Amino acid sequence: MSVAVGYLAGKGGRSPLYLAVEAAKTLKTSLTVVTVVPRPWMTPSIARIDAEYAQYAEQLAADSAKDARECLNAIGSGVEVEFHKVAHRSASGGLLEAVDELKAEALVLGSAADGKLGQVVIGSTADRLLHSSPIPLAISPRGYRGSKSGGLSRFTCAFPGTAECVHVVERVRALAERLDVPMRVVTFVVRGRTMYPPQIGLRVEDSILEATAAQARDTLAELKKQGVVGEDVTLQVATGNGWDEAIDNADWLDGELLALGTKQTGGIARVFLGSRGSKILRHSPVPVLVLPG
């Protein structure tokens, strides 16, 4: 078993390498850096352009391996590292092919380069894999440089409070116990859109928000009563006027990992986030682990 990390020099930065090293150390396993290089649509010929294209792809893979090796030599002490090149017409397709061949336990990706530092920013490759990955997918925030402790401090499981998502809490609990890491379960409650006259709107909205939060606290308490989680697991309801505020109010630790569960589609265990999960992921200030349905 291995942790695979998608990396291409000059695209997205080194943040996925930092998260991948932490994952490999936590899981006590090896790390494979996967670089997907473009494959031409046409059947290769002896034409000069095909030779130049092949040379370009080889150079891209070599540059990526060199850049990743320099970074990993500085941060990856004690981790066994290998490099794997895949020629494919799409980055997401190449990564799926690689994780199947490598029998990887988890796939790590970085954020896109066009978002805020410190937040998870979903690029086109990650977006496709969020709908198709057969294994857990971890995404690092933009500019992520690892935790100060160098390891995982806590798992936080986002729980919407529905019966069909209890299995997600159970899976995160099993993972937390396996890795001997503390666990927290959080339900995010966001103020709804204004539907009342201004004279009474804020008062009514506050009442609805508090009532929803109280119901969420009761639902979380049932997780302990039913033995879904242990007594040592922290339960929290985080509220806010929007997803950004609610998630900020959850109070995050250095080295924390946010775990999200996904829907099962078509009877196949694949990652597939709903709208709620997508909002949480896009506002997370810490690395996110998305589990297949």
C-alpha cells in the first residue's frame, strides 16, 4: 500500500508534497510521486513533430521528478519515495490509471493556483476526481507547508446530522483509532436566506438558527448514546451567517484534517460530493480528506 501524490512542476506549487509526506508518515507507508504527461491524440509517426512532442513529455516528467525530489529531500526524512510517470490524455484519467496500477491507499492533490492562500481551491483535475476517485482523496490548501508538529493532531468529521451519513462518522472513527489520533464531529449550521420583513426578520432568523443548532446538538449527542463514537470524542455545532463564518467558528488546530463523506452513486464506491459537502470543502482552512461513498 502506498500514498500517491499528483505533482507537475510549475503547476499548483509544492503544497501537495507537504501533505503527502505527512500522510505517508502517519500511515507508516511509502510515497509515490505521480506525474501525468500529455499523450498525443494521433498515432505517433516518424514525423519530427512527434519526436519533439515525445521529447517535451520526457523533459516535463524529468523536471517534475527533479523538483519534487529537491522538496522531498528537505521534508521527507524517513519516507520511502518512488516516482511514476503516466502518459494520458487527461490529468485525472492518468491519476486514476496510476492509483489502480500502484494499488494506492490514498491520493493527494494540491489546490489550484488561482485562489486565496490557506484555503482549498478546486481545480479542474480535482473537480473531476471528486466525482470519480475510487480511493480517499486528500486535498491540501493553497500554500500549505505542513503542520508545525509534523504530524496529524486531530480528525474532524463533518456530519450533516442525517441517518445515511452515520456510516461516515463510523469510518472516520475507525481511521482515528487505527492511527491513534483524537477525533471531533462537527455539524455546521448556516443562517438561511432572509424571508421575513425587516422589522422582525433578524429576530425570527436568530430563533430559527438557534432552534436548528439545538436540534443538531441533540443529534450529535445521540452518536455517543448509540455508541457510534466514544466518550472521548469532541462534539461541536458551529454556526454562522454563511459557510465561511460557520467554518471559521469551528476553531481549528495545527495539524488538523477535515474528513468529508460522500454519496454513493450507481452502487459504485466513488467520491461524489453533494452541494453541502462542496461548500464545506471550498471554505476549509485545513487539508480535506474526502472518502468514497
